[in-house]
Amino acid sequence: MATAAKILVLRFSSIGDIILTTPVVRCLKQQIPNAEVHFSTARAYQPIVDYNPHIDKCHYLDNNLYQLIRQLRAEEFDHVIDLQHNWLTGLIKTALGVRSNSIEKQSFRKWLYVRWKINAMPNQHVVDRYMATVRNLGVENDEMGLDYFIPYKDEVETDWLPPTHQHDFVAYAIGGQHFTKKLPVARIIELCRKINYPIVLLGDKSDHEAGAQIEEAIGKRLIYNACGQFNINQSASILQRARVVFSHDTSLMHIAAAFGKKVYSIWGSTTPQLGYYPYKTPYVRLEKAGLPCRPCSHTGFGNCPLQHFRCMNDLSFDFEVKELRQKKKNFE
């Protein structure tokens, strides 16, 4: 059993990665007697961690790293769990001068896989890599999956959605941090027509125009463009109510997994073998297998490096959404 009582967890980006740290936070809090768990991240991600009951105190990085370090040093931590392992967290660990464990990032294996297509990646989800950092504290994975906590003020009420989507719908997270992780709009329209069920499109303000094109092409009876209309917690609330979820390789995919939703995950320039697939939830992989150029990146690009974008343009939609089969008959 661990002796550390006051523990700091570090993860400064991004939304999906922070959600993937939640099993570590929960297990630390629940398995170490009287543990006081703190979490440090960028201010932009405050809505994601502020409501987590397993975190006793949050520390946010604004524009002043020195101020954050001074705040953290005043806490006198017993142990630091570094789930980022970069220059920033290295500086913080050095400044704090206490025992620390850091994630093994598998950087060389990622390079082999992306650059030379030699897949030496371990058959292991990134959550399990995170959990390995706390094993020597006597903490084990409770296998309970991810957490996401929505404050009451952000729970989406039924009448916030149009009548066509108030009682049953599919959620489709059409966004993505990079172009090569998203289906082109024409292909999203094709996929939505195949689903043929009320769909709520989710994304941020940058996805609103794409959502508008999809809504115009298919019609408001089936499509509700919610991109840019809800904050991250409200979008999570919509995911929680969805029958099933379609998503690119993006943060909303991990939020859906936190709610145990079945996810139809869509893969372009990245692959599930990198370790970021939906965790502890049923999922279907939609990808163009066998392309010699995949993965071209472990994060994504602004454009296809080979200019053909076959990973998304040639992606087959030859599948059935079994969860909608009977409901679709009633709907039609």
C-alpha cells in the first residue's frame, strides 16, 4: 500500500487525453487511504476537471508558469504523477523536487509505426499506460472505465432540442482537431443518409458551417446542427442521451465511452493501434484497412500528405447499425 498522501497529477492537453486520465485519478483516490489528489492542467480545460469528485483541488496554468510552480510548491506534495512527460512537466517536476512517476510515451515505437509502418506498438490502450505510472504506489486498474461529470447547470433539457430530436436520436461528432481525422462533408452527408435516423451533429464553432451544409442537404427532419451551440459539458449531456454515437478520432469519442455508449469510430490518418480507441465500451471501427500510407501521423495533418485522402474518401459504409433496426422501422 502506498504511503504518499498528497499526490499531484499533471496533464496539460488535450480534452481527450485529460478524460483518459480519469481512471488514474479515481483509483488513486479510492485505493490510497486518506489520499489527497490534486490535478494541474491548462485553464482552458477547467470545465472538464472542475466537477470531478475524485479531485480534491485543481491548479490551472494561465500565462505564468512561474506563478503556477510557486502555487504547486506551496502544497508540499509527496508524489507527482506525470501523464504528459514533456519539457513543461519536466520543469515542474524539477522545481518541486519530489518523487515522481512518468508515462512511457512509446515515442520511438510511434516513430517506427508512422514513419516506416513498422507496428511495434504494444497491444495496450493509453489508459493502461497511464495506470502503469501508479502501480508502484499499490494502485491497480479497477476496470471501471472512464469518468465524465456534468454539472447540473449544463444538463441539456429535452426542450432544448427540436421536437424531431427530443426523444430519440443518434449523436455524430463531426469535428476533429485536424483535417485528416475528419470525413469530408460530402462523405458525412452520405453516412448520415445511410444512418437515416434523427441525428444531432456535435462540434465546436469551427464545425458549424459543415453542419449547416449537412443539414441543408438532408433536411431538418433528420439533422439538427448543434455545432457551436453547446459548451463541452452540454455536448457531453447530449452524448449521454444518444442511442448510439458516431465520432471521428476526437475528444467526444472518449466522452461517449465514459458514458458506456456504443461508438461507431471513424478513422482516417490515425489508427486504433496507437492506443486511443474507445475505452471499455462497445465500438465498431470504420476504417480503410490495408492502405500502405496509414497511419501518416499520430495526431493528424491539415491536408493529406499524398493528396488523395483515400483513408476517408475510400472508406466503406457497408455496415448496419443494429441498434436502430427496429426503431427505424417504427420511425419510418
